[in-house]
Amino acid sequence: MFLSECSRRADPSIQDTGAGVPPQDMERVFDPFFTTRPAGIGPGLAICRTIIERYEGRLVLAESRPQGSTFEVISSSYCRS
């Protein structure tokens, strides 16, 4: 018995209703301690991404608009052959 690769699928999508992620910050939004808030410390998305990657998934910024952002968790799925 062995595991063969199967297609990746998007599991949950998380959408907020904030101001969105400005284009200049999209590359940095998952950096540890990156924040745009005056009193923020910024570990949230970095910690989420680390945990998801630990289990062979990915956390991505799927979309960002002035009405909010959408993040997707992409998990690996495996089939038994």
C-alpha cells in the first residue's frame, strides 16, 4: 500500500469585512510581526500559516478589496491506491 498524490482542494475560506490589504502589503501580510495597526503586534497570520504548513497545507490571500479580504486554506488530500 502507498499514498499517491491527488488534487489539492480549497477547504475553508475566511472572509473579513475590514479595509482590505493594500497592494503594497500583499507580499508582507504573512511576515512575522508585520502589522498596519498602530497598536498591533502582527503575529496572527504568520502563526496561522505556520500551523497550516506544518500539516502540509497552505494559507493564501485569495482576494482583497476595500470591503475586506478572503483567505483560503489549501490542504493536501491523498488517495490510497
